[in-house]
Amino acid sequence: MDGLAPVRVLRIGHRPGRDERTTTHVGLTARALGADGVVLAGSAADRAETIASVTDRFGGPFAVETTDDPLAYIADADEAVVHLTMYGLPIQDRLPQLRDRHRSDGDSSDGGQSLLVVVGASKVPFEVYERADWNLAVTNQPHSEIAALAVFLDRLYRGEELDREWVDADRAVVPRATGKRVEDR
Amino acid sequence: MDGLAPVRVLRIGHRPGRDERTTTHVGLTARALGADGVVLAGSAADRAETIASVTDRFGGPFAVETTDDPLAYIADADEAVVHLTMYGLPIQDRLPQLRDRHRSDGDSSDGGQSLLVVVGASKVPFEVYERADWNLAVTNQPHSEIAALAVFLDRLYRGEELDREWVDADRAVVPRATGKRVEDR
């Protein structure tokens, strides 16, 4: 989000066919809730196009990338790696420290620590747990990587992401108490 | 959640085949983030079983119901109906008032207003917008009903849901900085 160190979301373990919709949800959630970009496996290239088309219509900036080797991508990341997992440490205990680092003046040109947030679909290899700088749990219950990502981003950004502006949007929803209204821009 | 008026989540528009995984995510997110139960369409009965089996293993209380007519179920609901939709009013503006009603001493035996939270899969019929007491948007951007539900519940419960206790769990995850640990109970 504007004025903060970059946050990108990497989706690991995408299984073509089985995970198409959930991978789309991961990407669109990352975009809507303030992340700067998403990285998908090459096998999810169709999903990348869907997410990019939403950005074309509803605005950005939001970067969509694919990689043929998500594990190598994580291993080589310059950012601090945050892995969201039900086996990790409670987000409510650890996020204040992470958020401070993300926002503090540091060695990043953006004034804080950049983040690569990893969310799995199928079982995540153990090397991701070992590589991650933070293994964080949004509850230690089985639920949804989409939900975990949403809570993480909403808390990381302290809700400020809900008021962000969108650039180069062709259309925008006008909030209504009842019904639907979409305007061309 | 314990000590608060009941909150149930109703999933509308489930398309068999296409929405199996996202409907599961809706149900598990509702459970993990403090709702008291989920209501699914009869066509999602397999998903109801999956969610109930998680409750059997990881604890509750959490109710799973199905209905053959979700629209009639919403029309007849005794609770205040909250519809999460990208076309609605911004959650950051409206949730404080809704949360106060949910928590305040009122006519409910639980001390506040009970809620039925409706989340769609496919296009939601206009009658749901009209029936809803609150049409709320977690951003006016297209993303994910799972993400919207997660942010809504985390804010409704003020994060207290992350520290809730689970009853009758056969197993529980022990939080770890690295790796996985699950204990039988």
C-alpha cells in the first residue's frame, strides 16, 4: 500500500482444476486488502489473467506475476517471509512486532521491512516452515488460507486499506444501503 | 461466541461442483472465527459433513445445518440479516453501530441482537438486498466472500475470537515457531 514497504503474496501448492477458485480468491483478496502484488505458480496462469483483468477494470496498482518454481522463489526472496499456517504462532501475539518492523524506518527505501506472505493450498513442504522468518497462525484451527490472509492484511494495515484510493479504474462501485450501483470512470 | 448473542452464517448460491471448496472455506471460517453455526443449501450436504467432522475433531460448539430453500430461510429469519456484498455500505462506517447492537443489552436472552450473516457464491438475488437489514461491503472491490466474512467476524468480535476455548476437542494444534505439532486431547 502507498507509503508503506511493499507486501507481496505468494500462493504455493496450486493444484490445477482443484484450486482454481481458491487461488483466484487469494489473488483478489491480496489486491482488495492492500497488498502490492501476488505471485502464482505457472500452472495458475489463467488465474493470473483473471486477477489482472480485475485490476484493469477496477484499478490498481497491483502486480501479478507467475513463477515456475515457487519454492525457489521463496528461498531466494529478499523480503522477510511470512508463512500463514494453522501450526504457527498466534498472530495476536506476534503481529504487533512484525507490523512495527514493516512500518519502521529501516534499510528499505520505503522506510520499513518488505514482506513476502506465503499461503498454501495443498500441504506445504517443510522447507517453507524452515525458510520462513515468521510462521503465523490466524487461529490454530483448520479453516481457509483466504480467511487467514484477509485477517492478516486487515491487521497489518490497521484497517487503513479499506479507505485506499484506486488508480486508473474504468469503473467503481458506489456504496448503497440497498441494491447495486456501478459507475464508469 | 460464548457470552454474546448468536451469530450464524448462511451460504447462498452454492453451485455443486463449482463451489465445493469455497463453501467448505466459508463454513470452516465461520467456525474458526467465532460464529455459532453455519447454514448451507441442501445441495452442499457433503460440505456440511466435512465441516461437522472438523468440529468433531477440533472441538466446538458449532452447529451445521442445511436448508432446501435458503431464500425462504432468510425471509423467515428472526435475526437481523447482514448481507456481505461489494455493493453495500462500507463496513468501517457501519460496523461500530452494528457491533453495539450485537453486544448491547436488548430483548435477546443473550443480551444483544442475534445475527444471520449472508454470503453469496454466484449472483445474489435482489430480494436478499431488500430483505437484509444491513448490506455491508468489506471494500467495494470484487474479491472473496470468504475474505469478507473473515474480516467481518474478526471486527465484530474485536479479535476476541482468536483466544476462544474449544470444547470436546479430540486434538489440538500446539503453536510453534517452526514445524507442526498436534496433540491428542
